[in-house]
Amino acid sequence: MYKKLLITLSIIISLNSLAGEVDDIRYISRLYGSEEYQLSANEAEKFLYKYPNSKQYNAIRNILGQSFYRIGNFPRAEEIFESLVNKTEFSEDAIFYLAMINIENSNYNKAYKYAKKMKKVLLKEKIIFSIGLGEYSSKNIEKSKNYFSEVRSMRGAYKGLASFYLGIMSFESNDYATTIAYLKEHLETKDNDLDRTSESYYKMAISLERLGYKNEAYNFYLKIEKEFPSSKYYSNSLKSIFYILLLNKNNEGIVEYAEKLRNSEFEELIFVETGKYFYENNIDDIAEKYLKVTVDKYSNLDGIYYLARLYMKSSKYDDSIALLERIKEDENYRDEYYLYTGYIYFEQGKYKEVISLLNGIENKLTVNLQPYYQLISRSAYNIKDYETSTKYYKLIATETNKIVNFYEYFKVASMNSSIEELEKLFLYYKENYKGTKDYAKDMYDIMGTAYANLNKNTEAERVYLDALQITNDPLLVENLSIIQVRLKKFNEAYKNINSLEKTDSRELIRGTILINLKKYSEAETIFKAINKNSKEKDMKEKGYLKLAELYLLQNKYNEIINLNKDYENEKYKSKEMNDYLAVAYLRLGQFEKSREKYNENINLSPDEKGNNLLMIAESYYNEENFAEAKKYYKQVYDTEKNKELKKKAFYSLILVANAMNDSNELVKLSSSFKKEYPNSDYQEELSYMLASNYEINGMSEKALVEYETLYNMTTDKDTKEETAKRIIEMSYNKKDYSNALNWAKKISEDSYKNYWIGQILYNTNKDDSIKYFEKLSSDKEYGELVNYKIGTYYFDKKEFKKSRIYFEKVLLNKNSEDFINAKYNIALTYEEEADYKKAINTYLEIKNTKNSIDDILLLRIAENYEYLKDLNSSFKYLKEYFDKYKNKNDYLYVTEKILVNRINIGNKKEAKIYYDVLFKLDSNLAKNYESYIK
């Protein structure tokens, strides 16, 4: 509350007064001016008693009232000022002090009534401001806001202070956007009170941060740091800067501000956060530096915990254990103490200590106990304490119901439990994990082995036979064979063992048959067995080559390369393996290695040089090194006696010319090839190649001739169809609509035919084209291409409802390139029909999606609201256009419309703003509205 009131005492001393009276008045005034209010009150009362007829009687009573007010004797002060209210000379002072007395007594409504009587604006403003402070102190926030808002609207000396308190109240109600607006207004008044100024900056920063504008908040926090080092918000600002830097992972900044907050009230908190951050980002030296302070200086539990984790990570296990001991009694860290202490013991190989620490952990903790159980069970297993291990693996399996955990439990139980207990577990496994192949082999093998060890062979056989229904694992087959030998079931045992052990030659043949049956996995198993087990060098090499052949059929090129390493380690070398390798490298794009193998084959098999040279040429072609490919193809063509190889090389030279886009060479070679091989199978390919090349190089007339040649040459229906389509599209692009139409009629595919006939006619006779397009309106492939055109056609005809039907079909595909345009045109149809609400809603749907016509939409929406006479809504969208699109062609038009809008709404203040903008854009146009804004 403002106690010191800046009221000037005006005492008129008559020159005719007696000297003693004048001296007394001066003395009273001097006492009041020196703030000796009790003495001035005493002397004033004496004066009034002494000079009841004095001309300054009321002036002294005014001083007496103010003195009483100053010393807090409000009843006496109020009594005096009530008697002075009607004294013209003292009326303003009396009303003012009566208002202030009522404020002191929390009679705010009465004080406000006095304020309304005030003529002096400054005093009136002060009273209302003081009422606002009083209501604020009484936590009557809404009333306080109203009074401060009134002061703010008065735009006087207290406006900035009112804005300050309005900002603080907005902040307290979490209205951060409003907080920023009010406090910014307060700061603009340049308040000399550093506490209020720093508080404004601080709470603006917090508001910005909570609104997500962390960078802007950061700048305000920095301002407090630099300009208000004595502010009570200084340390808090440093802390906020620190957390923003932490969020942005600014390592240098984090360290800088952690150091600035050293020895502050936030040191412990900040150092823990710093340590945790650098720990989590694996910058261990910095993490340790700050965590040690929190541990040594504050014994901070978070610091102790993270420092322990840090030491554990760097294998400083003893230091880590010592720290963990310090947090074990705290319930917030009890779980971590047991877990990490147990982990350290386990890593140190102290398995007994793990068990001692964690045994019975299920009765100590209520968290997820799986990690603890794992440590105990694995530790017990390592020291062969199978009873304890079984106990905890059982807990793990029971709680998780995962096959992997049940398998571990079953495995340990087999070392410790009776056969009856194991049988129960195995039965449980079959009932609850039926159809699960994971660990099936091991589960069945453990049970079978347990029976076998007890010589329960019938039970073991049953287990293995059941297992083979799930997995045909060789180990199970082998064990089954052993059990069946025990049971003297030799035929069945032979059948099973025969599937594992065969003679090399028989297996090689069988594998070859399996390749032909495409039973590749079985064949691979056979050939690998030959490679591994055969003692015959020749047979072993055949196994390798068959395996390479198998991999090639399966496109397993890396497997061929890896296989070759074993092949060469066995000192084998052959053309056949080189062939497989060369193809593998070629398919993998390792062209140089492929060529190395083909070159080796030229030496290994000179008779097949032409074929190897051709393959080298192929590798260059695939590598797109057409110059080298051409050289090798030409070498084959020039030297090879094999006619098929020679023809293939010639044709490949044409492919090279095509790939190099050498039209002259392509035409020349194609003509020569046709003469040399008039009946070759390549005739159609050559025509297609020539046509495509002509087309690519812009020789459309020649391309069309070649396509027509291909069309007349081929007997393949698909080729005819595709060639005709090409001719149609090329003719259309040349605007040779007559030729395009003739070829379109040859197409057998109805949808394509209707589309292109419609497309062609669309350029010559739209009325006829629409008939064809409408046939395709619901077509999956062409519907999307025609519906927009149909809609546009009917729109131009002003058949808006019909137009909409087709535009809406376009909207069925949200990815259509015409989606936005179709929706926009739908809106236009509504606009044309004067259904402005639907038009607006449709425009808004477009606006709420990604689009490139936002400026157009804003204008259309605004004008439609204008048609509806909803000027406020129209203004909203005109304003958005005005703010966003200053460089658009319609900006002048929009500026004029928004000016007219504000004039029509009667808002001259805003109209003046837009008038000024319009004047800058077009002064002559603006003058038309000059009279409206005066």
C-alpha cells in the first residue's frame, strides 16, 4: 500500500493576520513538512482552540486531518475531512483522503464512490489504483483486475503499474500469453523500480518458456543475468538458463552455468543435474567432477546413485559398492542398491555374495524382480547350487510365462529334480507351449536323455518320436536311432540312420535329383556332408561344384564366393567353379572380379574363348562402360566362328549403340543386321529399339514409321496393343488428332480406348468427348483422369449440381493431383448457387490442409462472409491475408476491402490504420475514403 501521498499543502496566510497567528501557522506547516505528524497534529489542535475565528481555520483543519491520516488515526481524520467535503477550497483533498481512509479500512466500494467524485485525474487514478491493490491484497482477483483495467484505460501515470499487476495476476492464473502482453506494456513505461522491472522480465521469461518459446525466454533470462545482478530473480534466471541449455544439449553452456550457480542455493540441484546429464551422454570425467561435489558436500542421494553407476561403468567396483552402501537404507534407492550391488558381485565372480545378498529378494522388494532372479539363478548355476538356481528359474518362468525362461528352468531342474518332477514339467511344457518350435530340440533332448540315463528306453523313444513331429533335427534322429537299437527296432533305426549317413556317390546322385525337384535345403545338406566327410578328392570336388550350382539356382551369390574359399583351400581349380564365381560377381555388381574369372577361363579353356570374351563384354555393358563393352563385342564378332555367338555379339553392338544414344550407329547397325540376319528373332526388338531411339531424340516422324512397322510385323497381341498406344500418344502430343483417333479405334482395351477417344475429342469437340469420359467416371484406372475434366465441363455449362458430382469423385482419392482444385471448384459451385455457408465450409476444408492457394482461399472466404453480411468473420480472413501476403497481386484490393469493412463496422480507429496503408499503395484510391475516417 502506498503510504506516502504526494499532496501539496496550500495554506494562504493573510497579510492582515496577527504576527503570533502567522508564526503558529508557519510552525505547524514546518512540522508537517518535516513529517513530524504527531507534533503537527498537536499544534494544529492548539491553533484551532486558540484562533477559532482565524481565516486559516479550515486550512489548519486540513493539515490536522492529513496529520491524523499519517499517524493512522483514521476516525479523527475521517471526521475532519467529511466536514471539509463541501468547502470548495479543500473539497478535492477531503474527497481524496476520505477515499484513502476507506481503502485503509478495506471499504473499497465506498472508496470507489469517492474516486468518481474526484476532478483531479491523477488523484482519481491513484485512488482506483490503490483500491485495486487493496482488492489484490485481499485476494479478490477479479475485482482487482477490473480496477487495474480501469486505471490502465485512463492511460495516466499509473497505467504501467496497473499493467504490471494485471500481468502478475495473469501469470498467477497461468494465462501466459496475456501475462506477456501486460508485462511488456509495463516495461514500456520504463518503471524505475528495479524489483518490479526484474520481476516483469522474469515472469515474461517463464511465460514464454511455458508457451514453448524457449529461445525467447532464454534471452529474457540472460537480460536479468546481465542487467539485474542484484535481483531476487537472478539465481532463478541462471537456473532457468541452465535447464534450457540442458534441454538443448549445449555441453559448454551447461558447464558454464553450473559454475555460475556454484555456491548458490541451487548448487546441489544443478550439480546433480549436470552430473546426470554428462553421465547419460558418456562424458564421464565431467560427470564425475560434479557428482563428487553433490556427494562430498551434500551427500545428495541422486548424486551418490549416479556416481556409483559411473564407477560401476568404469569397473571401479569397490568405489561403487561403497557409494551404494550409503543409499541402501533409503526406500527410494533400495531397489537399485540390491540390483547394482548384485550385478557388481556377479561381474566380479563373487557368486556366493550375490546369493547371500539377494536370496529371498522376493520378500524384500515389490518391483519387477526378474533382473534380481536372473542374477541369483545364474550365480547359483555357476557354483552348481542347482537347488537355489532351480528355485529362482522357477520364479522367473512362472512370472513371465516365456519359453526361454521355462527352458532355463527345465534345464536346471534336470540336474536337480527327480524324474517324476521332470515329467510333470515336461507335460506342462507340451500343454502350454504347444506349437512352439523355439527350444523344442533342447527340451525334447533333455527329457529323452533323462529317460535314457535311467534306462527307460521306451519312454525315451516316445519323446524322440514326438520331437521329430516338431523338428527334424539330426541330433534327435541320431539319439532316436541309439534308443531304437536299445529296443532292437533295427529296421526303423536303419531308416533313420540312413537319412544321416550315405555313401558319397549315392548322396551326390540323390542331391542332384533333389536339385531338380527344387528341394534345395535337403540337397545342400547332402553336398555339404560330401564336402566335409568324403575322403575321395574327386568326389569331394564334385560336391563343391554341385553346391555352387545349387547356390546359383537360389541366387545365393555370396554363398558361392564363400564356398570358393573352401574350394581353393582344398587346392581345387576348375573352369566350372570360375563360371559360377564369374556369374556371382556379375550379379553382385563386382564386375572387375567377374572379368578376372572369365579371363582365367580363357587360359583354362581356350576352346571357349569366344564365350568368355562375350561374357566380359556383358560385364562391361552391365557396368555401363559401353566403350569397353563395344570393344569386346566387336572382338567376338570379328573373330568368332560360332554363328550364334557372332549373331549375339552383333546384336549386342546394336544394344550398345542404343545405350550410348548413338542414333546414326544404331540405324546403320540395325540395317546391316536385318540384311545379314533377315529371319532372326530380333527383328521386332530392333524395330522397337529404333522407334524408341527416334522418339527420345525428337524424331517423331521416323519413330511413328518404325512403330507402325512393328505393329504390322508382330503377331503378339500385347505388343500390337502397346505399340498402338505409343502411336496414339505420340500423335496426340503432335496434335495430329485425326491420326490419333484412327489408332485409338484399333485398341481392344475399352477403358484405354474410351479415355483416348475422349481425350482427343476434348480438343476438338468437347460435347462429344464428355460422352466417352462419362463411361470412365467409375473406372479404377481412368476415373481419376476424367472426372475433373467432366466436372469442369459442366461447371462451364453452369450445371453446378452435375459438376459437383464429378468433382466429388475426384475427392475419393486424397492423393489426386486435382484434389485441391476439385474441392475449390465445388466451393465455387456453391458460391454460384448463393449457398455461401457451404462455400465457406468447403474453402475452410481446403485451408486446413496443405495447399498452395491459401491467399485465394482467404479472399474467397472473406467475400462469402461478406455476402452473408457477417463483416466480423469477413474481417478475420481479410486481416489474415493482409498480414501474410503483402507481395500478392490482390494485396491492394484486400487493403481496400478491409478498410471498407472497418468503415462499415464503425471502427474508425482501425479504419484509419488501413487507410494509411492504402494511401501508401494508391493515394488516389485512398482519397475516396478520406471522409469516412475523419
